[in-house]
Amino acid sequence: MSGPVTDTRDLFSAVPRTAFDTPGTSRGLIDVVRWRYLLYLLVRTGVTTRYRNSVLGWTWSYVRPGAQFLVFWVVLGLFLSLNRDIQNYPVYLFSGIVVINLFSEAFKNATTSIVNNAPLVRKVFLPRQLFAVSSVMVAFIHFLPQLALLLIVCLFMGWITSITVLSVLAALAGILIVTLFALGMGLFFGAINVRFRDAENIVELLLLLATWASPVLYSWTMVQEAVHKLGWPSWMLELYMLNPITQGVELFHYAFWRPVTGSVMELPPGLGWNTLWTFLIAVATLLIGQLVFRRLEGRFAQDL
């Protein structure tokens, strides 16, 4: 004789509801940690395929910043005489360029990450934040050769004898602030870009402004002088200094340019406090970007 038939509803009622994940739901950036192996695969794919079938390969990671540096140094350093006004202008310039390149690549790639992975988004459920986070991580990996080149130049100029704990902390803080800010902006515009592709054009404009709205090619004291000369209120300078990209650039100047220069140029006002405030701004941007992303991600598959 066969045993009694057990109602399947009794079997499922005995299992806690928390043991199951409801299909299609997401817990935001927390899922990035839970799906870390898939994140690793996305990062590895992004790194290995970028220069596939390229003759120069990873050398392109040096060519682009090198070309940027050469153009800016000739035009601004030689033609506009900033090479005389700012000591060790090449180091000053390149330490700002690598920060801008990190932000630009991370922000741009995160914005297009969902659209570029449309087949996966339409067919398979997985945390969509994985694409933005992996894009930022790939940008960080491509940033490392530029950072290594900057470090080598500074070592030849005596950086190792002038380095302090604050210099190292400043560099790490600059990377953290810029990366968090880029991820937050990328999540925000990446979600909007799925429905309105104009977001990519807006991002291009913002990246163009980012280079000139931060003290990469000039010193912050020039902004201070211009504010005073034009009679603008002092809070405009404070607002300028609270730009996370500006703070990231200045932290890199503090970490790499000042130790090899011994410059008496005045430090930006409130550099320490601004580091804290810009970190909080970057975190707030990340939270806002995540909120908008989660509100819109339910329609990604339909809109793609």
C-alpha cells in the first residue's frame, strides 16, 4: 500500500519564506556583494576585451593620458606660460589628468552599461547594478597604469624622501571620493539613459566641463583671484572647492606634486574639512543615484 499523500502546500508552509528570493526583486548595491562571482566575471571580461585584437594592447592606457598631457603642456605650459607660474608644472598637470581620466571613464562607462548589456538585461534576471559597478571597477584597473607612471616620475624627482602619511591618505581619499561620485552619477544617468538616450549627450557635456571646472590645467589661486577681481561673493569660491572632482584633484596635488616641489603655494582653504564634506557629497550622490536606479530598473527590459 502506498503511504498517505502529503499536500505540497504543507511542504512549502514548513519552509521559512526568507529561504526564497522573489524573482525580479533587487536589494540594490547589497546584491553586488552577494553576486560577487558574477561581478568578477564582468570585470574580467571588461578588462580582457577592451584591447582585444589591438596591436598596442595595454600600451593604449599610457598613450591617451600621454597625448593629453603633451597637448595641454605645450598649449598651456609653454604658450600661456603656466610652466613659469606653477613650479613643476608637468607633475602638477599630470597628477590632475589621471584623476579626470578616472572620473571620465568610470562615469561614461557606467552611464552606458545597461544599454550596452541589453541582451542580458532582457533575457536574464540579475542585479542590474552589477553592470555599473563592474564598469567603474574596470575604469579603476585602467587607471592603475597611469597612477604607476605618475608614481615613477615622482620617485625620480625625490618623492620618496618627502612622502608623509598624510600624502598617502590624501591620494587614497581622492581616489575614493572620485570613484564614489562617478558611480553615483553613473547609476543616475545610466537609469535615465535606458529610456532617454539624450542622457549620453548630457554626460559628454558634463565631462567636457569637468576638465575645465577643476584645477587640472590651472591653479585654484587663479580662481580665487578671479572671484576677488570680479567682486563675486566668497561663497562662490567655497562652492567651487566643494566640487568632489576639484577636491580629488587637489588631494592628488597634495599627495604627489607638493612633496616633489616644496612649493610655498597656499593650500586650498579648509582642505581637510572639504575632504570630509566632499566625501559626504559623493556618498549622497551615490544614494540618490541608487534610489533613481531602483525606481526605474523595473522598466529596463521593456524600454531596451
